[in-house]
Amino acid sequence: MVTALALAQRGMHVTVLEAEATYDEKPRAATTHASTLDMLDGLGIGEEVVRQGLISRRFQHWDRVSGKLIAEFDFSVLGGETNHPYAVQCESHKTVNICAQSLTAFPDATLLHRHEVVGVGRDADHVWADCDTPHGKQRFTGDYLVGTDGARSIVRRLCDIDFAGYTFAERFVGLTTPFDFEAKFGYSNRNYFADPERFVLLFKVSGNDFKGLWRVISKDGMDEPDDVVLSEAKLQERLQYFWPNDTRYDIHYRGLYKFHQRVAAQFSKGRMFLAGDAAHVNNPMGGLGMNSGIHDGMELALLFDLIQSGKADAAILARYDRRRRPLNVEYVQQVTVANKHRLEEKDPVIRRERLDELGKIVADPVQHKAFLMRASLIDSVRKAGTID
Ligand SMILES: Cc1cc2nc3c(=O)[nH]c(=O)nc-3n(C[C@H](O)[C@H](O)[C@H](O)COP(=O)(O)OP(=O)(O)OC[C@H]3O[C@@H](n4cnc5c(N)ncnc54)[C@H](O)[C@@H]3O)c2cc1C
């Protein structure tokens, strides 16, 4: 949706083919980093994303075993480097809806729901997508096709592009609760709790009613059926284990997730491109998947515009792969894998070293800033500018 908006704002015709009737509200991306907020400002929607989300300046790492705060990062140190020295917790369906609303201002932008892409093709000058629609099969043609159809991308599969990497064996339990963890325990809007056995992530989002909702993601025990893992009794037990409390937790959403680390072997084939989860998937420790996908879309919109305006010829499109693929590997895959390792490290000596290292980084202003420049993908954006 961000890609579509970026294309429309650059004066291009764009048609979005969305299989579903509505947008998925299952809890997924929320953390929107400074680099992305700066881009969204350029599309005129940054302010609305901030308004509908929660500003998060602090980001805490805890040792769940000892209960000690290991490090508190403060995004204010990014002042001067970005217009948004913080992260914003804005649920991705809100960002999608903001884009959909903005797209209505562009007569050359068409948004079609219940249009499932079932086939794609290309020749030297065009691309096409065949869709199952409520009105039967329809073909849509264009100059370029961008597959932003998620991790199971049919565009990627039909382009015969390998999705190399791996899927973690363990499942993760995700749930939401309005319980106020900040009032009770003093946590920030974004918290990681390291534990060799059961690490856990805790985030606050504003929620659809803006009253505040907390998301908890923790590892599943693996050996129990889904309905048992997600039963009220088991989820209460899980929350009480992490955060003992004298009352029951009010649980709103519950679900199971699998996480992956995969990158498409190439991000384009001829006139077809992959962006977002269709091109790369990663574990959510770092809040980077959606951010990286938005950066893909912004890069593509820029490249198409360079061609449209006659400032470059089609050869420039090869820059998409040259930039976006290595940047995803370096700033998203490597960082999220390192984050997961740090949270779950079992060796007591290495575990101590990794947690101590975080404390030292926060204590040193230079390292503190450097860590957040990387974590917020500002470094990635700057590095993109060095890759021609
Ligand atoms: C628990 C969890 C927490 C996360 N937290 C964060 C976070 O805080 N920050 C962050 O940056 N990332 C986060 N992520 C990752 C993030 O959710 C994803 O990277 C992001 O949502 C991917 O967006 P996308 O648009 O590429 O794909 P999707 O959101 O999967 O959207 C794909 C769209 O394509 C449609 N579609 C699929 N197939 C077809 C078809 N054949 N025809 C037409 N339409 C089709 C789908 O209906 C869907 O609307 C998290 C992920 C998880 C699981």
C-alpha cells in the first residue's frame, strides 16, 4: 500500500490487486522506525501514523532470570539525524488504512479488493496479472508488476525465484491484553526479556480504541496441541509465570506464529519485482520486516519515476537488486538473528557477555547512538545512497 501511494504521488497509474475483502488485523508489525517515518512524511502520511500510534522513545532490555534492567536505549540520541528521534508503535493495518484513504485522492490509483492474483506473465514490453474476482477471471496489464503479496508470494513462486533461508522449529504464542504493564511494572512501550528457556517480548500499541493494548510474544513449549497452548488456562499460566499478578489477565487476541529468516535469491525478474515479505522475511526481534518492505517500495517508486521522467533508462532498474537485497541481509537478517541469539543464549558465560555488552553500549554515548542508527535503519538508508 505504501508502494502504491508512492507511485501515485509520483504521477504514475497504479492498480492494487488485493485478494482479501478487508485488511488483516492479526497483530504483526507495529514498530515503525525513524527512517521509515521520515519516508512517510515525504508521502504526507507520517503525521497521521504518529497520531494513530504511540511514540516510543525508550526501549528496554531486561534479564528475565534476575529481573534486572540490562539496558535502556533512548532514541532521543538520534536528534539531528532524523525528524523522528523515536519509534512509533502503529499497528500495520492502521498504516495500510491511512494509505488507502490517501490513495482516494489520486484518480489514476485503483484499489481492488477480492482480486486474487492466480497467474502472472510478461513479455519484452508488458506484464500481466490474472485474477480471480467476484466477476470471474480478469487480466490486468501494465508496464511493471510489483509482488507485495507476502511471505507465500505467488508472484515469487511464478517467477521461479528461490526463497533461501530457514524456518525456526519452535512456534511462538502471541497475545494481547489491555493490562497496564507500565503502571504496574514500569516497563516502556518496547521491552525485551532475555531468558535461556523462555524469552519474551512485550510491546504497547494504541489499539483500535486508542485505550492502549499490550502485545506479548513468547516461545511455545512445542509439545502441546494448538488448542491447549492457546487455552485460557495455559495463557493465564504463561502470563503469571512472566509477570506474577494477583488478578487474571484480560486476554483479547491469541494466536500462534512461525518465524523465518529467508531472502529471495533475486528481487526482480525482467519487469517483475518483489517487495516486502514477498522478498524477505525475518523474526520480529528488532521490528524490521515491515520497515524494510516500506524501504523497498520507496526505492522502486523512485526508480520507476527516474524512467518515467526520462532521467534514466531501464538499466537503472538493476539497482533495485543491487541495493535492496544486500541491505536486507546486512541490516535486517543479521540484526534480527543477533537479537534472537542474545535473548535466548543458553551458555551462561556467553549470555553474561552479551547482556553486559548491551549495558556498556548504552553507557557510552557514541556506541549508544551508533546502535540506534543501525537499529532504526538510518544507517541502511545512508548506505543505500552509496550503492549505484
Ligand atoms: C508477530 C509479528 C510482529 C511483527 N512486528 C513487526 C514490527 O514491529 N515492525 C516491523 O517492521 N515488522 C514487524 N513484523 C513483520 C511485518 O509484519 C511484515 O514484514 C509485514 O507485515 C509484511 O508486509 P507485506 O505488505 O510485505 O506483506 P503482508 O502484510 O503479508 O501483505 C500481503 C498482502 O498481499 C495479499 N495477497 C497475498 N496473496 C495474494 C494474491 N495471490 N493476490 C492478491 N493479494 C494477495 C494479502 O491478502 C495481504 O494483504 C512482525 C511480524 C510478526 C509475525
